[in-house]
Amino acid sequence: MSRTVRDAHRRIDEIEPRVTKLETEVHIQFKEVFTRIKRLETILIGAAGTIIAMLVAILSQYKVAEGREEVTEMQPTGEQVFNEDTMEMEDVMHEVVVQSAIEPVEPTVEQTVYSDDMDAEPTIEIVTNPLIVQDVLEREAAQAVVDGTPDAVKED
């Protein structure tokens, strides 16, 4: 059987609709994959933002070794009185504690140390307060993550 130009054109004409169909399918699949990638990107950026916000919250808390001072502010009581000097009604103000004071923890604590020797008396060691050690480690870990976060993520 010899091949002719007419046969070649017929075969090309048969292949063309199949190629068009494949191009359409690839285009649709590409759009779906692209949409999924964008959705994942949005989720990851949102999660990263939430994590950074939580880490910043850890860093902004008071340090247990330092405690924190009481913070008060003047707030209206809802009552008003007449001021004869200004000839106007004025709110009655009351001092309100908006942040309670927290005493710092002791910098060191006593820790009983037991020897492997059953006859030996336990000894007392003075060590850095474990609450302070934990606070410092959490702050260092949080700061390392914040420092290592790309600026593009921090800005979003």
C-alpha cells in the first residue's frame, strides 16, 4: 500500500480534533492545579501570620524574672456633676486597674540533690529558677522563628 498526500491530509484531519481536545483538557487541568496552589499558598501565608502573631504575643508578655507593674487609668463612672468654674457638666472619674501587678519570681531556688550512695545525706543546691529558664528558652525560640521569617511573610 502506497501512501499518498491525500492519505496524509486525511490522517492529519483525524488527529487535529484529538489534539484540540487534549489541549483543552490540559488547559483545564492547569487552571485547576494553579487554583489549588494559590489556595495552598493563601492557607500557608495565613498560618504563618497566625504563628508569627502568637510568637510576638509570647515576646510581648512580661518577663517572669522582672514581673510587671500595675497599670491604672481614669474612667468615667457614668455619673456627672456640675462644675461651677466652667459652668458645664463633667464626668465623675474613677481610677481603675487595667493591668494587675505581678511580682517577679525569685531568681534562684533551692534544689535537693540525692546521691547514688544510699548512705549519703542529700545536699541542697542553689539553681536558677526553672520558671525563668523556661521563660528565657521560650523567648529565644520565638525570637529565632520571627527573625528567620522572610520579610514577605511578615508584611502580608
